Amino acid sequence: MGRAGAGESGGKLLSGVRVALLHPEWDRPCGVCETYLFRDDGAVTRRAGLPVLRPAGTPTPCGKCAKVPAAARQQGLPWQDLRKLAEDLTPQNRAAWQFYRECRAVGSFPDDPLVRWAAVLIRDVEAVAERQPLERLTAAVAGLVASFPSRR
């Protein structure tokens, strides 16, 4: 994680937090998908209560994963290429996000420029996530209203 003005945009931190908030079913390290089979709902496949290991060479679900840029998923690239493009949260970024959540929960942030930089980025992603349900509802209502015949 870098400082604002140091040329870093917080890309992996932002994309990882975005996935965790908007697509929590994909909020897991890529290595987990490489190790286990998953159902369409994002839950690990289980047999006799145990997670099912992914057979060697079996494609991972990278073609559906929110950590892979949508444009790349739409290109129909092989799963191996998509896996290379996945924006997985680094352990450091996951720790930064956890620290932010702890600070926000108790309403106390340390007076540190790096913490402030990360907090601004994460809060912006949270704001987008908070607006999404209302935006989806508005779009659904607008579509419903538009489907009614006009009465003139």
C-alpha cells in the first residue's frame, strides 16, 4: 500500500474491498478455488461433510469470478489467463481493510497519513456498495413502470 501522491492508486486494495463488499461469494484467495470445487452459489462443494478437492487440470471458476476484470471475462480467455488477471487482496491489503473496519467500528483512527489515505479509498468503495441496493431498486421500478401501457 502506498501513499497518496506516490503514484499508487490503491488498485488491489480497492478492487479487493469492492469484491468483498459487492460479491462476498468471491472473497477468498485464488488458491482456495485452485484447491477445492465450488458450487454456483459460491459455497464449497462437500461430500460426506468434507470439501471436495479440485482434480488436477480442472478449470477454476475464473470465468465467473468478480476478481477478474469483466472485460477480460467477456473476451472468453482460457481460465489460466483469467487467473493471472485476478486482483486478489494481498495479505497486507486484507490486514489494512481489517484495521480500517476495527477503527471505524470504535470510531477512532490513528493520526497517520497512510491510514487516512487507505481510509478515504475504502470509504469511497463502501459508499458505492451502500448505494447499490437503492440503485437496483430504482432501476427495477423504472423498468416496471416503463412496461405498463401508456394511458393518454
